[in-house]
Amino acid sequence: MTARPVQTVTSELLSELPIVPPPVAGPLLRGLDLVPRRVPAWITDPGLIADILAGFVDIPDDLIGDTP
């Protein structure tokens, strides 16, 4: 008895990385904890800062400003 040949099929969709536009990439990377979350300088409440850093509150990029 002969073994049947094995054929591997790879989808082209799985072999190429998707192009993610910049407005989507930032929140996506922060949501996956691949980049640190940023807290705007105008937020001074320690509880709110902790919630932002924990990911419970999301601040839109246009409200963050030039905070590093």
C-alpha cells in the first residue's frame, strides 16, 4: 500500500501582511498592549490616569496632543 502524497496549500491572504492605515494602527496597537498608552498632560486625576493606563478609558488621539 502506498501513502498518498501530501499537498500543502497556503492562502495568499495569510502570506502577506495587511496594510493598516495610521488612524487605525495606533488604537489597535494600544488595545493589544503592543505600545504604551498615553495620558494627556491636562488629566490630573490619579484615578482617571490609572483607568487610562489600565485600558478602561480610551482617549481619542486628537485629544492627546503632543504628549510623549
